[in-house]
Amino acid sequence: MNYPLQKFLVASFMALALTAQAAELKVGYVQVDKILQEAPQTAESGKKLEREFSPRSQELDKMAKQIKELETALDKDGLTITEAERRNKERDVQNIKVEFQRKQRELREDINLRKNEELGSLQDRINKAVQGVAKAENYDLVMYSGVAYAADKIDITDKVLKALGKK
């Protein structure tokens, strides 16, 4: 047998083998953004964070109100008090503002850290649900990141949401 004919036959057999394998391949796709929006764990996580940081947020609200009241009192009494008293009150207001800004920054940082922790935990749960659905329904490949297009027939997002307790 001549060499070009051998190459053609080998390539043909390989193409047939790949086509047969591709026909047996079961592929699924998951829309992570939809899961993050609709999963009941997302709402639970939000409520948990709100409860956790509510006291500190209320404290900041009280401080903001106190600052406003002190500034209003300073404006009102500014003409009737001595220059030294006015400077002392202005310094007090400024110190409270600095403390307020520090506490506000710390709260934002703590909230961001906790959000990231909760998101990591949720992503672990999503991964386990995706793997559970994939194994239960014998999927060979499930993708959920970086897909430009996926047909509706391979979208298993609703099944994953169901596994997470949604539907």
C-alpha cells in the first residue's frame, strides 16, 4: 500500500472514531449568575450578613446623627460662645468625624471579607450540586464558566437550582 493512501485511511478511521465518541458525549451547561441570583442560599447569606453587621451599622447611624447635631449646635451657638470654646467644640466634632470615618471604613472592610467568605461557601455548595446532578444524570462534561454560547437543551441550571433547594 502506498504511503498517501495509508495516511488517508488512518485519518478516516480517526475521524470515524472521534465522531462515534462525540455522539456518546453528554454535555451540560450551568448559568452561574442565574444560580447566584436565585439560589435560596444567596438570600440566606444576605440576611445572615445583615444580622451580623446591623449593630455596627446602627452605631454608625447614631454617630452620624450626633455629628450633625453637634455641627448644628456649633452653628447656632457659634456667635454666643468664646473663641476657645468654639475651637474646642470644633475639635471635638472633628475627632468624632475621624472616628466615624475609621469605623465606617472598618465596617466596609469587614463586610467585604464576610461577603467573600459567604460567596466561597456558596460556590462550594454550587460545585457540589453541579457534581451531584452531573453524576446522577451521567454527564461527561459540565461547563459553567467562560462559555460564549450554550443551547437550551444542554442548560442544566434549573436542575442545579432544584438540587440547591430552589423549585
